[in-house]
Amino acid sequence: MKIVFWGTPDIAKDCLEAIYNAGHEIVCVITVPDKPNSRGKKIVYSEVKEFAIQHNLKLIQPEKLSYNEELKEEIKKLNPDIFCVVAYGKYMPKSYLKMCKYEPVNIHPSLLPKYRGSSPIQWAVLNGDKETGVTSMYISEKMDAGDIILQKSVQIGEYETTGELWDRLSKIGGELLVETLKQIELGIAPRIPQGDNCTEVSMISKEMAKIDFEKSAEEIKNLVRGLNPFLGAYGFVDGKKLKLWKVEIKELVEEYQNKQNGEIVLSSDKTGLYIKVRDGLLSVLEIQGENAKRMNILDYLRGNKINVGNKFE
């Protein structure tokens, strides 16, 4: 099919690459305008733009979609069969929904109707879900509420991070989009209404990243892996900010029962770093000091002292 692809980050790039390799004609790629990196100095291209440039695909980066008649005319001249939208980053106005032969489709990294909205992968990990997946759906006026076409479910590992799950779902999303387009072209694609029993999630905020050591070991573990590698969960020891990137839950032995939550009960480059929490111990596996790189905990403790008895705040 002749496709206009809308997308921005790496999860979208994997879907674009999948339909490109499947032999579809990508008549245009639409992505968001370039923006500077976090330090505001260097302009960074989106993953989708990088792919489009590498494969000599027509590229458009509109500032806005609403009331953009020039963009609409340019798309109409391309005479696409369908729009494929994956994490584009902007809401598609109603006027775009009937521009092609087929209804536009979207890939969403959750098992809809669960986790409509932004950051569904992060929330699946943060909430300690055992299962998630990818959904292909028709785009409707309401965000992520369109009729479901296909779904693929996967199990989430106990210590799997958002980054690891993201990479898996990106590949699955590409495979699902290829199969979805095949079924649409053959006229056999299902259409399953989502109904009203949905959950919606918001973007991840910086305020979420500070660890509350009064919470359970499971809740803290899920926060740490849920914010890895995007943002990072942290606490303060002696006024210094430390990010915890990987932790394991250990049984709370009797000798540490009366310690305070957040208190460091073991700390050396031989044993590692153990923190007492409400219902267990947290063994820190990977840590990051202020203005430093992520490190294995034993390597970190060889050059940085954290005293037993100190408390994470």
C-alpha cells in the first residue's frame, strides 16, 4: 500500500522500518519539528527522521496540523491509501481521518482499553503488571479509543525495566503493524469496539522519581525499574542525591527488624549496599552519584563511602 507514516521516537522507527522492509511504498514520513537536546545546545533529529533521511523518504515536519491547508494539499497530491500513526506526539484532527482510501491506523503499546494515553509502558512496570502488549486500532476522534484490530500480549519479567520492555514492544509493534496492513488490504481485518471499561494514564513527572522508603519493597522495586532508563528513581544520603537504577528484594532478617525504613544496614565493596524498608531489604545493584555516570554498586563503593547507619531520605 501507499502509506503516509506519522511518528517520532524509536518505537515509531521500528514500526516504520518493519513496513518499509515488508515492501510497502512509504510516500511520505511526517514527524515533529527538530528540537534542541536537554542542554539546549545541539539540535536533535527524531529517530523517525533519521530513518527517513537514510532511506531517501519524503519528509515533512509541520509545526501544526489544525488549519494547515498547505499540509493537507501536499498529502492529497501523494494519494496515499492509508495513514499509519505511531507515537507521533501530536493529536490528529478530525479533518485528517477521512483523507485516505482506508481509515488511519495506530499502534499503541498496551492492551487497550487498559492504559490509554501517554507512557503506557512505564505505567505497566510502575504498577507491577505481569502482562502487557501491543494493540493496533483504527484512529477515532477520542485519543486511543478507536476500534481494536489486533493485539499481541507479552509477559513482563519480575525485574524487567521500562527500557527493556520498550525495546521488546517496539519490535512487536512493527510486526503487528505489518500484519494489520495485510489484513486491511485483504478486507479481513476485525473491528472490536473498546467499550467504556478503560483506564487512562498520564505522563511521567519528575515529582514521581523521589523514593518514599516507607513504602513496600515491591513498590520501590517497581518505581526503580519503571523509571529506568527514563528519569531514574532517587533518594538523598547526607544531602547527596543518589539515583538507584537497579535493585533486588531480599528477605528482612531478624537482626535488622528494628532498623528505620531507609536506613543503610550493609555497605562495602564486598557485600554491596543494603537498605531496610517496610517489609524487606533492598539490595542496590546499580547506582549513580551526582554529576557521575551509572555504576555497578561494588565499583561505586570502592571509590565512594556510604556509611552503615546513614539513612536515605
